[in-house]
Amino acid sequence: MKKILLVDDDMDLLSMLKNVLKSNGYSVTTLADGTAVLRTINYITPDIIILDIHMPPTDGREICRQIKNAPELRHIPVVLYSALPEDKEAVKNCKADYFLQKPLSTSAFIEEIREVMKQGVEQSPK
């Protein structure tokens, strides 16, 4: 079973996405902010990390940058998502593997996550 780390400060969205992912056969660990992401990665070794960009106190882009700059973690695909379309360009600077635009339809969300997992870190941000 593929393991996903899902991080978002919006508890309703976090719960909904967790349920969608679990109903599609994924093991999901959630965090409501970015402060414990690196520690959690080392604990659960996720196959993919899905991060909201705008979260207090740590921005998802900064978390992604830390992951992609760590040689032992950079192989893990990171998907960032945001409601702001201008964030798409900023995603390239933090070396994220993919960007999703909110609002997220559940079917498109699952399809995109499957695709990113299939392609791994070779996927460039769309």
C-alpha cells in the first residue's frame, strides 16, 4: 500500500482529501501544519508528499525546498497545491514535482496523484 503524507491547515479539506485517498487504497498520514513534516517523513517514509502552499507557520514551498535539498529525501515526489494561480510559477523555484490548482475535484485529484506516483520525481511541474 502506497503511503501519502498530506499537509494542510484547512481541517475540512484535509479530512475530505484523506477520505478520498483512503477510499482509493492509500495509507494516509495527515498534518495540520508544516512544523513536523521532516520528522514525520523520517518516521513514516511516504511514497509521496502533498502540501498546501499557504500554511502558517511554515510555507509549503519552504518545506518542499528543505525536502528537495536533503539528499536522503529528494527522491520523494512533492505535490504542492494552492487556490492562487500565480503560485504555479513559484513552485518551480522550490523544485516541487507537481502543482495542483484549487478547487480540487476529487476524481481529478486522484488521477493526478496516481500519475505523479507513476512518474516519480521525473515529472516536472505542470
